[in-house]
Amino acid sequence: MILGLKSFLLTGCPATGILSFVTTLICSYLLRPETFKRSTTRRQVPMKKFDTRPHRVLTLGKLYLVVCTISITICPALRATAAEYLPGIEWEEPRQVTPGKNNQDPPSDAVILFDGVDTNAWNNAETWSVTDGFLIVGKGMISTKETFGDCQLHVEWSSPLPAEGTGQGRGNSGVFFGPYEIQVLDSFENATYFDGQAAAIYKQTPPLVNVMRKPGAWNSYDIIWNTPHFDAEGNLTEPATVTVLHNGVLVQNNFELLGDTPFNRPPRYRPHPPDLPIRLQDHRNPVRFRNIWVRKIAPIQGKRTQPPTLRDEKKSTKRPKKG
Ligand code: MG
């Protein structure tokens, strides 16, 4: 009984106290069964003195240590599995979105910017051409009629075959979010400055790796764009960040832009609305595009309803109601 009480006080776990008590009873019975005889018998036959032979005392001592060790080790684990962490936030239910048949196909909530035929999503598209389902660079940049802030953009592009020109003059175009360019360039065995090659944030950072396919083959960009924010006075409060996968490989990992991406001066931020057109660049190279779609993205909303807590199964703390 005393051992059970000690274990309970040590671990704070009633189960441990009971476990220790029961284990001690069993051990005691095995070692001194006469102790457990009926009381009438005990009155008639006086109990023997406690067996103080060294090996008995040693065995009991070992058992005591084993029971204490097991109790103290097991009980925290039992308590941990019995508790559940509750963040205390009531989340909105994520919207249902049907994915495309393949991952490059637009999901159900995508805005289709080019499906192989229709260029109505773009301004100035009449100066570009559509051939065999491909949108080919023409005269001047094209820009989406709709504006976008934070978004996920998928675009596929192919540099000309046969390859012509060198450096920045070979298969050059660009995907722009407002004034911020993710470079499009034929970077297959085509030397140029690294922060100007394919998938670079132009003049700010090279891609992490070069994943360029051969000229004429199709490349894909999957871009996660977080637009910059400015306060009422026009001061930057949150820079733009971008993540890019080139042919499924991560090449920009949440890069924080320094500003816009011009050729002839350092980058800088100038205040603008969060939503801007997406643009494709004319750099006098007949780069082809296909399968362009974009999804507007927004953080999931949650409301704190209680402080973070641990729910004890035995005390049956109520879960927050479903939102
Ligand atoms: Mg370019």
C-alpha cells in the first residue's frame, strides 16, 4: 500500500499507484504466502517473525526497485497517450477543389488564361499568333485583362528549334507579375549571367539548379506568387515572395524580391495595388506557350476560441465545436 501511494505521489498517476500496489501484493504472496492466510488461522498460529535472511531481503529490495522503475517509466507514456493537444482555433472548412486529370491540368477553381485556342484573357494578343494550339510571341508584351495578387500560376513554354542566338538573345521571354520578372530563356548549354538564365528572378537571383530541357522540348513553370504590400503612405510593408518549380523541380524557394527587375538600374519598389496583370514578354524570340492557368490563393481563416490546451481523456474536456 505504501509503495502504491509513493508511486502515485511520484508520478501523479493513479494507475501507477494501483499497479505498484497490486504488483507488490503478488510479490509478497510469492515470497511469504503465510502472510495471506485467513485471520482466524493467524490468531491460532502466531506469525513467524519477518524473514530476515539476506537473500530474501535482497530479493524484496530488487523487486521494489523494479516496480518503482517500471511505474515511473511507463506512467508518463500512458499519460501522454491519454492527452490530446487542442490548438483552440476554429478553422473554416477548406473548399472542395477537383484536381485536373494530370497535375499539369487546371483544377476546378483555375482561371484559364490559354487553352490552346482562346486568347480572350489577354490584352494585345492579336499581335501574337496561335498555331497548332500554341501561343507564339509576336509584337509587344501581352497582359491579362484580369488582375491577380497572391496566386498559383502554371505555364508551359518551349524555346525555338533550331536554337538561334546566344546568351540573352536565345529563346528569351519572361513571365511578369506586374513589374517583376521570372526569366524565360533557352538555358540549355547557353552561357549567360546566372541571374539572367531560365527561372532566375531577373538580375536578383539565379535558380537553385538548371533544369532546362533541350530546345524545342516543353518546359513548365509552377509559380507561387505572393504580392508585395504597401501602407497608405506608399511604404513597403511586405515584400513580394516567389516559389518556382521548373519542370517539377524547385528552383526558387520562397525568394524575397528586392523590388522590380529592370535591366538598367537596381531593383526598387514603387507602390501599387496588390492585384496586377500577369504579362508575357516579347524579347524578339518566337518562344511558344501553352496550357496557361492561374489560381487565386488566400490564407485559410481561423478564429481562436480558447487558449491552446491538452485535453485529458479521463476528464473529457470538450472539443471545440465544428465550424
Ligand atoms: Mg526575359
